[in-house]
Amino acid sequence: MARPNVVVFVPDQLRADAVGCFGNPHVRTPNLDALAARGTRFTNAFVQHPVCSPSRASFLTGWYPHVAGYRTLTHLLRPDQPNFLKSFKDNGYHVTWVGERGDTFAPGGTEASVHEYGFSVPPEVTWPAQADYDDDLAARTFYLGRVEESVDFDEAAIRSAEQWLAKPPPEPWVLFVPLLAPHVPFKAAEPWFSMYDRDEMPDPLPPGSGEPAFHQAIREGYGLDRMTPGKWREIIATYYAMVSRMDDHLGRVLAAAGENTVTAFFADHGEYLGDFGLVEKWPTSMSPNITRDPLILAGPGVPEGEVVDDMVELIDVFPTLLELCDVPDDTHRHFGRSLLPRLRGEVEVHREYAFSEAGFTVEEEPQLERPAYPYDRKGELQHANPRLVGKVVAVRDRSWTYVHRLYEGPELYDRVADPHESVNLAGRPEHAAVEQRMRDEILRWYLETADVIPYTPDPRRPKVELPTP
């Protein structure tokens, strides 16, 4: 049988529990639900970084962010560095990237990794577009509301994908579709905007106990005490509208993709959506509304209607795709693990632990971003107190989450009794053994993954073309 084609569909800022098949009773995601029904859904998949560019660098290389310092929006994948799109390209696959997400590769990296890139149907609205918010509260909660339908970034990317799929190349192909939705600002056109009854929307989670310091700093800095339950429900309904539109976009791509196609659906990170009185994301967010991922795989070689509760990391997706497509996974040492042995029943557990990390040292404060309005207060908080974005690592197993912050006390959450991770149990004597075990796992993980030795050796004592002293 011919090697399968691959669609990799990656929305931005989609939390796992905002998808129907992941348990949300309010949102309408028929195409995602159908994809899960004919594939495998992973309930405990976690991103390795809570911000877009570092997360993308991680899942495309199989490296944790600390391995090569991918912790910012401006340290991107260079053309001489390995990544899995390039692995497909170098092994007989035609790789096409629709849209123009310029937040993944450094100059030359895109050209080295894919054959085609950009829009064949250009958007009418450039991104990032300057938004016109009604007032300061709307700006600080990134709420635009109802907008006119247009060929925006996502619609242009989907039309480009449909046009490309109407006449794909003869060799097996990978179509990479990274979208913006449901990233802020919260906005939707009809019929999506009016799809959800605001009164039926769930209330967000209240602030927790023993929370990290940035929670209160955001609430105060953005003035989020002005938010009412009705305003939060308005934002949630608009976010769900964006999710439903994204789901429709997915359906259009899959309808055009044809048979013998593997589909990988996942997001780069999630969204607070009012939980803990917060909105958007934060560079050191570790809670599951930001780090838990709606991962679904379907197509040839993937079991139908399966649900896997094992711990999974986003870096596991591309090694799985390489194995499904019979592409050698031998270009570089990485830390992703193919999920196929677990799906075939060859191993009982895929991973026992999943890790996420982020943040900076105080000394790196000058390198922190200085974003424009309405993100300006986010940047001001970080520069005024860089400890709010101090380095952090979270380790999870099926039962517990332990968060170690460089400049704050630890966090421990009972994932069974407290799945939203609202009540910090760190420091309680009855959980001391759990804390110690999780701290030990972090130390082991750092030692095992601190760096990688490139497969290609440098020659010792190379000839030096310089004059002698």
C-alpha cells in the first residue's frame, strides 16, 4: 500500500475542554467529534510550553524548550537545525505549509523545511490587525464581539488548502495547516456569533488557593475586577463561536483531503477564558486550561474509536507520524516517543510522566518582550517584576501535578479530586512523599534531557586557514 498522506491541523489557543468529544456539553464541534470517532483521542496530552513559538519549536524538533533555549517569541528554528517537517521533506514527501505563520522558523528555516509556503488565496485582512476595542475593559479582555465575515487569515488558509488539495502532487504529501483561531481577540461573524445562548454558558472557575503570584498581578494590572459573570459568559460564548468556525474549517480540509490520509489534530496551548479570574495566557502558565491539549489522531494505522488516558507529550506526535509513514527517524536525537507501540498493545503504558516548562531568570529581564497595546500591561508587569515570569517546570502523572517555580513556593495538585488544579496542597505533611517523588522526577528529567549530542561529528583538529603568528 502507498505511504499515506498527512494533514497536520493546528489551531492556536484551543483548550482541550472546549471541544465536544473532550467532554464539553455546550460547544458544537461535529467534525472534531467525528474525527475522534474514527480515530484515537488522548485525554492526558500536554504541551511542553504554554506559549505559541516555543511550543511549536518543541513539537517540531522533539526537544524540550530547555534543550536549545527555545523559551521566547524571537528564538526560532534555524535552517541548520533538525525538525520533523524537514525529515518528511528529505524522505520523499512533498511538504506544504498553508498560511504565513512567521513565528516558528528563523530566516532560511522555512525554505529548508518545506516545499511550499503561504497563501494561494490571499487574506483580505492582514495579521496582526489593529483592533478597535469599545473601551479599556474590552481591550484588557481582548473582546471585539460581532464582526463582519471576511476572508481573514484562517479563511484564506483554508481556501488555499482546498485549492491545493484539488490538485495535489503525485508523491505522498504533508499538508501543515496552522490557524489563528481561537486565539484572541475574541470575535466572530454570523452565523457563528449567535450560535450560543449567553445564559447557558458555564461560569469560569473562581480564583484558587495557594495560587502563583502572577494570578493576582494580572487581575490587578488588567483591572479584571470590573468583569461580571455576564461579561465572562459573553467572552466564553464568543470563544465557542470561534471554536465552531475552526471546526468547520477542519471539516472542509478533511473533505478535500481524500482517503489514505492520516490526520493529526492538536493545539499549541490553551486559554484561561475567565478561569481564576484571568484571560488569555501567561508565559509561565502551568494549569491544565493552558497546558492540556486536545490531541486526536486518525487514519491508516490508527485504531478507531479508541481513548488513551496515558500521559502523552506533544513532542510524541511527529515521531508517531514518521512511523506511520515509514519515514526514518534518524536525523537527530530527540525526546519524542512514537505512540504506535501503545496503540498496538505492545506496551502497557506510553509515559508515566508529562513535563511542561517555561519562564526566565531575573537576569534575562532585558530580553523580555515589550508588546504593543492591548498587550502592553502584560509586558509592563513582566519588566516591573520579572519574578512573575520566573523559570518553572511542571510534572504530571495520572494522579498528581507538581509545579516547581524558581522564585516562588511549589504547587501540588490532586488531579483526581481537583482536575482543574485550583487547590494547592504543597507543604502538607500527608503529601510530603508525593512532593519528594515529583521533585526527584524533575531532577532525573533535567539530567537526562539537558542537551543532545549531534549525530554528525565535527572533525577534530580541522585545518585552519589562518596565517601563523
